[in-house]
Amino acid sequence: MLNKVIVVLATLFSALSYGKNMDTPRYLVQSFIADYQQWNDQVYRLSEAEIEYTGEAMKMAEDLYWENIISKYCRPGFKGQPIAFGSESSHDPEREVIITEEIEGNISIITTKHTSSTGFVADYEYRLTKNNGRWYLEAVDYVDADGKYPGL
């Protein structure tokens, strides 16, 4: 029962957070970061509460990811990477800042820096496309000196 209440609340939050200002890449990325952090923290608590591994928490994490992240920010039919979450979210509006924003026609690339509570700095590249007047996330990559690693 508690799990169903959490799903309903998460879905409601996600719907309310999608505002009219999401029609720009910057606001879409900022909204994604906030929703991702909320999703991460919620499913981490669920996984920690699972006393004996049954797979139920992971299934719920995947369902919530689909409902609150993929279906909200990505184009229909998008196939992403397997999910990952942890005690500290990879994306957090208090710790991640937009560094650059480029828009050329229907393509946008936004780069960010996320600084963890331990001081580790992670660079991310968000790639977006515009279709029928709406921006969609196509990729969120972790970027380091060796390359880009998909994370969406």
C-alpha cells in the first residue's frame, strides 16, 4: 500500500513540475535535474527499506523512472540505458550548474558541472532535439578525459 501511495505522489509531483517554461532547453534540463534527484532519493529509500531482496524495489524504481523521467523528458519510443541510483544522486539542482548552452535550429547541447558532497566534480552533456515545437532529451552523458558515457 505504501508503495502505491509513493507512486501516486511521485506521478502527481512530476505532472505539477512540468510547466509552460519547459519549452526551452535550459528549463527542461533544470526540471530534469530536479526530477531525477527526487526519483533517485525516493527509490534509494525504497531499496534500503527492502529487508530481503525480492526485486520489488528495483521493479518499482524502473517503473518510476519510466513514468517520471523517460516519458516526461524523452520522445515517444525512446530506449534508454539501464537505471542506476545511489545514496547521493548524480543530478541535484543544489549541486549541478549549467556551464554552456548551445542552440542551433532544432538541436541543443547543454553542459553542466555537478559537485558531490565529497568534492568530486562530474561533467555532463545534455543533448536535446526539438520536434513539433517541443524539446526532448536525446542523451545525458557523463564526460571525462577518456570520453562520453551514456546515462539516460
